[in-house]
Amino acid sequence: MNEPDPTGGSTEDPTVKPATPSPDLANYTPPVPTAAKAPVITPPAVDSPEEARRIHFKIAPETVDATTTNGAIAPFNTRFLAGLIDIFLGVGLYSGCLWLLPSFIDSKLGFLLNVGYLLTRDCLPFLGGQSVGKKAMGLMTVTADGKSLVGNWPPGLIRNAVLLIPLFPLIEVFILLTREEKPERGRRLGDEWAATKVVIHKPEPPPEP
């Protein structure tokens, strides 16, 4: 027990700290954090649609779809459909000759038209270097350095002649499928021997007025 100090001073123990009053939790309001402001990006001024496309590619390149870009390697599915269209066209030429001119000579003519088209379909000038099937699917066969095969007959003949060998087209389909995830994607054996590749080639939209 603390005894009174005869001098009138306090006799409390200095080591004992006074009790701190508890905060009033009912009236306590927590501080509201201030949200950080996002930086404002001002798009650069452009003078033409071409410049706008280049700027958009630099800002958001992930929005560019490589499967629809001219010059990109053609995907297997569209390439396969283009081949089927060309085969049906060749068979149609042969059947048309037999129907219009049914004779032994005309059957040979139909066969020559069929084979001739399948061999030269990627080099014909009046088709612009695109076979009917490739034109329908937006594809084109070009050299390894990207040049058109219009009038360039040797590569076109080499890459297509191997497809006339029995069962070899099945081998080429297998090669294309097994190379889908490899660096040589999109190049079958005929393309390697002829130094060619099949790329996406779609006409550019007309400029806006």
C-alpha cells in the first residue's frame, strides 16, 4: 500500500504506467485507401490507314492471326481442300471430253487435259499462278524465297509430278500431318525437291474512298 508522503508529494510507484483508455470501436472509421490512377495513353496521330495498321500491330501484335496473313504458311485443312477441288476439276475435264466427244481419241485428249492441268496448275499465266482450288481457298504456291511460279515451269512440274505416282499422294499427306508442329511445317517432299512452299494469298481489300 502506498503511504502518504509527509512532504505532500505523490507516493505512486513510477514504474507503474497509467492505463490507456480503450478506443471507441463503435465510432471508428477506417481510412479509405486511395486508388492509383491508371496512366492515360494518348494514341498517336495517323495520316493513313496503312500507318494505322502498322501502329495497331506494334501496340497489340497478339491480335494478328497468322493463319489469315498473306505470305504465312498455308494450314493443312485449306491446302487439302484445295487439292480436292483440283482433282475434281481434272476428273471433270476428262469426263467432259468423254461426254461431248465419245471416241478413243477424245478419251486420250481428256486424259491429257486432266494430267496436263494437274501438272501445270501452279504455273498457268491465265490463272495468275494459282490453281482453281488454291484460288478458291486463298492459297498460292511460290518459290522458297516467295516468288510466283507464273511461267516458272520446272518447279511446278517437279512438285506435282510426284503426285501422279500411285499411293504417293498418301505419303505426302502423311508427311504434311507429321510436320505440323515442326520447323519444316507445310512442306511435303515435292515442295522440298522443287524448292517451293504453299502460302496464304488472298486479294487485298480495295482502299476506302
